[in-house]
Amino acid sequence: MNKPLCFLVGISLLVSCGGRRTQVDKIMEEGVEVVLNHLEPYVLKGEASHLRLVEETRIDFEKDEFSDIGLKEPDIVEADSNGNIFVIEKFPDSEYFIYKFSPDGRFIMKFGRKGQGPGEVQGIVDLLFGKNGRLAITDPDVNKVVEFDTEGRLVKETKLAPGLFDVLPLPNGNFLGRRFPKNDSDPVGMYLSLLDPDFKEIKLIDFYDMSGFAPGKKSPGFIVHFYWRVAGDRIYVGNGSRGYEIRVWDLDGNLLRKFRKEFNPVAYPEEFRLQTEKIIAAGNKNLFVAETMPPTNSFFIDDVGRLFVMTYERGASQDEYIHDVFNSDGVLIARVSLGKYGILGRALNRQRATATNGRFYRLWFKESGYPELIVYRMVWE
């Protein structure tokens, strides 16, 4: 692969320092600290608040050298401690679902073959690198968690208990998983639970009420905002039913902190409106075009605990979206404009990006329809 010339991409704060607060507003709720963030970032002494992205590697899957590897719809990217890149395929009829690349973008191997046997999968809903260096994936179609080493060798395969979805192993040996109601009398919705090694529920972490999405009822044309990520020894959960609020838990299920943010509502984008109307015309009469978007789409966490929350506010260009950046204490320190990533075809698409090893991994689709992965070094000043 021809190595592209590295160039500097400046990401500037989108607000001036005038009028910004230096004293962080906090309250206590039931013994838990709640950080109150406003529209503008705080100005904290000694806290870096300006981000520059320096491009290091670009993998253009439209190039001939990648045409025969079989990757069609990549949607998730992670990296190990050595900088090797692992791309997850989402196309259901692919022969393999995990593709490994070197830090400089050379294709190395593919594994996670489609099938029903040991180490084979039918699809992947999520991926997590543990402290042991293992790559763990969840296969929702055959309801199992599969762990590989970084060379693609099967390490462990665990069959899930019935009714569990999106299960990920945690560094302490427990699991985090989503389930639906156990009984007809339980409230309708999604339950995020902490599970022991035998998949018995230790504690309910959070719940998203979906009674309003029952069959026959009208529902808005955007994603259900119930989103979580595991980073180090922390579990981050966003629940749209509470507005713009992130909750942080430890691996034992103890709620450590909440942080909230004021936000300006964003009108339902024209491109999403047209796509939603097509779905309605095709037969989904219970879908309707919403007036405004949820406050956020998704988030990711870097090596030092900074949380990047993707909003629907347009950034410096039509290809970019504003991301609110919170430090590890839940304080808004910056607002940055980042290029879109993932398959942002509709409001119903959940976005997923990764920041690790001091790098931001942006996997997106070009106007040609081909995917491209760009790796940036993150420089905070």
C-alpha cells in the first residue's frame, strides 16, 4: 500500500473562552455526585482543552490490493496494545467476520469464519478487548460469546443463557448483558444487567422503558437511545429516557457518578425525513417523522477516560458532527468537530468509533460507497 503523506488536521474548539465557567456545578442525588454541564465547556486550570488529530494511517478499501479479501460492510474497529487493527464485518453472508491489519495498514489475516462449529460465528454485534489481550465478540444469532487471541486462535466459547443479548465479558470475570422481560408481568423494555460467570443476574444496571413502542403504537423514526460501552474498569451508560445524561458504574455494579448536559434541540434532518417517509410508504405505518433528534447518538472513551459524545449538531462541514468531550470526572472540557463514522445512512443507525493507544480510529464510507479507515494520533494541548 502506498503510504499517504501524513498531514495535520486541526480540530478547534467551537466556542470562545468568553463567558465560560471555571467553577464546576455539582449536586448530590441519593449519595451520588451529579456533574451539571452547560452549553459551553468549563475552563479548568491545567486541563488541556484543544485537540489536534494527526493522520498516521489510511486504509482505502477501494484500492485493488483489498479487493479480494472479502470485506464488504465493516462497521466496528478496535486495536490491540501493539496497534494492530481489527475490523468487524457486518455483512451477514460474509465468509469471515474479523479482519486483522498491521498498524501501518497492511492486511494480515481474517478469522471468525461463518458457520456453526467451534470458533465459527453467524454474525457479530459487538467486540471488546480485555486486559488479557483477548478479543471477545458476541454472536447474537447462535447466542454465544467467543474469545480469540490476537492471532485468531479460539480461546474460549461460552453459550449464553436464553433471553440474553449483546453480552460482553468483563475483566473481573463477570458479564454485562442486555435482556428482555423475564415475565409477562415485567415492564416492556430493555434491561442492562450485571451477570455472574453462570449468567445469573447480580444486579440490574439500567432499564429503558419501551412501553411506548408496543405493536400498533406510533414510534419516532430514530434509534432507541440506550447505549453503553465498557472501558477499563468502568461501565458507561446513556439512557435517552433521562435526556442528556451519562451514568458511570464500576465493574461490581456500583453507581459512581452521573453527569448531565444542557443542549439545544436539533431539527430532524431532511435526509432522515425523506428516508423515513420511504419506509412509511413501504408499509411501516407506525413510524412517524419526529420534529427533533435525541440529544446524542453514541459515545466512545479514550485511554485516559475522556468521553466523546456524538451529538446531531453539524460540525465544521456537512461531513462532521459536534462531539462533546468530558474529562474522567464528567466535566465538559471541549466541543470538537469530528468526521462522521460508521454507516450513517439513517437516524436509526447507531454509530461506533474507537479511541485507544492515543489514536482515534475513524471507519466511514466514502461517496463512492467504499469504506475507508483513517487512524489519527490524538494530541491534546
